[in-house]
Amino acid sequence: MRFLAKRLAGLVAVLLVASFLVYGLLYLVPGGPMAFLLGNRSGTPEQIAAIRAQYHLDDPFLVRYAAWLRDAVTGDFGTSLVYRQDVSALMASRATTTVFLVVYATLLIVTGGVAMGLLAGLRGGRADGVVTLVSSAFLATPPFVVGVILVIVFALGLGWFPVFGAGSGFGDRVHHLTLPAVTLSLASAAFLARVTRASVAEESGREHVETARSRGLAEGHIVRRHVLRNAAIPVVTVAGLNVAGLIAGSVVVESIFALDGLGSLFVRAILQRDFAIVQAVVLVLVTAFVLINLVVDLCYSALDPRLSRQ
């Protein structure tokens, strides 16, 4: 419980700093908040005064930040300047697509990356060479190139998957989001495979593993009890970082496959200078990133209880 309390305290501190930066960076852009609120228009002095009064721009900075943070904690991110709708409602209608895509890609990364790494680390030889070659190719190919190739081959050429859209219902969503999830996960799965291979190969050569083999223990028992458990910590670290990175990577993938998720909403908000949406999406993404890191820390504690005493 003490370990968890320390991590939660750190999480709150990180979120406070992140929220301050998210809100404060808006005031560093040329023209400040008024540049976003007016856009390309030139307002009269009366209109400018009315806008400053509406958004409390004449209040001290810390007062405005405290009011924004209080509303953000309750889920109120204000009103979109472009859509004239509640920002929370706009995000909620698009969050399902992004969450489904990230979870789908996470499953592909963990299952595919760990499986390839175990195959290369335990078998060695030709299997190791093939996995190393394939992972190198995946790591060297940018996601947008992978996405275009998958669309040309499997959507336009073979017609197995739709070109765009997120679908409706579980089965239809899986069908529609398969190509985006593969695009999002390939490089991360390849990197995880390399880390898993190196970690398993290192643990397999440890003295206690050799001792277990000399005692005649079954190879499956040795792998499960002595190799995989000790090799899991670096694998969990890389998997957690990759999953957190998927949140940012989804911006590119959603644009390629015309998915109406948080990533595409974020890009449009930047282009349209809709600062309320930009602030909200960035804060939500940072929160998700920090929560994933908390889960990784808890996995460390489960795999090696000694880490919870640090």
C-alpha cells in the first residue's frame, strides 16, 4: 500500500505539472489566447472587450488556471470555438474508436512481439535469424508507409478489409480496425520481439538455469519458473512504453484510414485553432500515458516484490 501511495502521489504531481504546461503554453503563442479566439478576423474594441470578459482574460493567470483545472477535473473542458458544442461531448463521441484501436494494437503487440521473441530466444538458429530479419524490416518502415501498403494490397487489391471507417458493433469494428491496428502495432511488436529475445537468451544462460538443467528438471518447467519470470521485467517495461506511445501514434493512423477518433479531432483542432479541444485532448492523452506507467510500476511489484520497497 505504501508503494501504491507513493506512485499515486507521483501521478498526481505529474498531472498537475502537465496541466499547468498545457494551459500555460497557450499564452506563449504569438498574440496569446486572443489570436485563437479571433482567428483571422479583426474585432472591434467592443467585441474584443466582450470576448475578454467572456473568457475572463483580464483575471490573473493563476486564477484562470485554477478555474480551468477545477472544471477539467469535473470533465468540463468548455465549449469548442469551431463546433459550438461541449468539448467533453465531442471527445466522448470519438473516444470509443481511439480506445478500441489502441487496445486492439496492444493485443497484437503483446501477443505477436512476445511470441516472436520467445521463438527466437528459445530456439535460436534459423528461427532467430528469421525473427531478427523480419523485426529489422518492420522497425525500418514508417507507419504511414505500412498503412499505405496495407490499404493497396489488402483493401483495394484483395478487398478483404474496408478502406476507411471504424464500423459499428464489436465484429464490424474488429473488421474495420484490423488494418489500422496492424499499422499501429508492427514497429512496436518488432521492437518488443527484439527485447524479449535478448532478455530470454540472457536468462537462459544464467548459472541458476544451468544448475536446474543439470538437476534433470524438465525444460518446460525451467523456462516457466526460471527464465520467463526473470526475463519479464524488461519486457513489461518496453511493452508499457510502446502501449503509451500508441496513443500518440494513433494520430497518424487515424488520418491515414479516415477514422473519426481523438487523433483526427486533435489534428483538425490544431489546424482550426480550436484551443479548447487542443487543451482537452492533450490533457487526456497525458493522463492516459501516466496511468499506463502506473500500471507498469504495479506489474513490476507483482513480478519482483523487492522493487516495491524502493
